[in-house]
Amino acid sequence: MRNIYQIKIESFYSENKRMPSYSEMLKLFGFKSKNAVFKVVEKLMEAGLVAKDHLGRLIPSQGFGEIQVAGLVTAGLPATVEEELADTVNLDDLLVKNKATTYMLEVDGDSMIDAHIEKGDMVLVERATVAKDRQIVIAEVDGEFTMKYFRRVGNKTWLEPANKNYKAIYPVHSLNINAVLKAVIRKY
């Protein structure tokens, strides 16, 4: 179970892209003593949530930033659900296979709404130069970029929207794959 100190450190890390110093944790936790901070850090280290580098600075460990998987919820008819705090998942491990080739884009437009991708959604994509037929890609077609289904039949390639109000895009000069869609993130 995540405690308040872990949550505060994770929030700090998320905002600042680094771990807080002991002085910063003093303020973060509302403590008056660095010894109290030291004891919290020791507990977090024992739990495997943080570690120290060769200079003694805090670094995130394997379990840092994981989110609990609380079980299943039915999306059909209502049913009773018992919360199962059985496991945790790290979103980076779940969604990102290679950080060096992965990036996010914000969606602008509605040509992919029938694929449940809407304006304002964030898409997680992985750089690629090839794609399989029917994969959603970020592509450069005749010098302009777009997100569509990649289509290939024989030697013919084109981009297909997921909205009946748009037409397929057949390249006049070039069609280059830049990335392949890995996930769609929507905030409510």
C-alpha cells in the first residue's frame, strides 16, 4: 500500500524530473528534523521503492511510480466487484518498450474518430520506418504529416482515415512511415 511520503516523492519526481533532496523532503513532508526524513527514506529503501546512487543521492528503484491493479470491473451488466490489491503495474513498462524511440503527440482533427481517437487525445508512438497493413501510423505523405491507417495491397500503399467524412490519401510523390501507434491516452 502506498503511503503519503511515497506519494509526495512521486509527485515531486513527476513535476521536477528528479528526486528531492533531504532539505526539500523536510519541507515536502512538513518535518522539522532531517533525522525524521532519514527514517522515512530508510523505510522507503527497505520497501524497495527508492535506492541511493554511488554518491548517496536518492534514485527511483524498480517499483517506483507503479500504480495498483485493483482487479476487474465488468463493462456489461452490473455485477459485484471485490477489490483485489494483488498487483501493481508501471505505466512505462506497460506502454513504453524503448524510451529512446518513443514519443507523444496531441491529436488535432477528427479523421480517426471511428478508431476511438479524438481531438485532444494524446497518442504514444514509436519511431518506425515500416508498418504492417492496417496499423495506425504517423506518416509523411507528399511532404505533410498525418495519422491514419497504413494500407498495403500488393505494391500499392495508401493512408486510410477512420471517419467516413474523409477520403483515403494516395501518395503522388512519397509516403514515408515515421512512427507506429502504441497507445491512446484520454483524460476525462
